[in-house]
Amino acid sequence: MVREELTRLTGNGNGTCGKDDCPNVYRTDSGSFIVQGDLSQAFTPPEGEGLVEIPESVLREAVRVLGW
């Protein structure tokens, strides 16, 4: 899967990461979500999983865009 195949729910491309604007939330064609953010060391996740940290404002924006 490439980024162009995802629907970006947050950010306008003018964030601190340049045109890729992270942190960010994306939606896949199958309805699942991809979250981009800072790596977190809060705990060790199971094999094959990772932790990212994003601000509450980013999640609120994604929810607003989805109309939830």
C-alpha cells in the first residue's frame, strides 16, 4: 500500500513535517485506519505491532471529518 491510496483525514500539508504533515490519520479502502505520529516508548507492544503518539486535536479532526 502506498500513501496515495489512503484518504488523509487530518492535516493540510503545512505542518511541522512539511508537505507530509505529521502527525496524521489516514483511512484505507477497507475502512481501517493508519496513524502517523511520534514513536512512543510507553510499553513494549507485541511482536509485529508498534506504538505512536498523536495529539488529541488530530483525533478530534479525524472524527469531525468522518462526521461521527
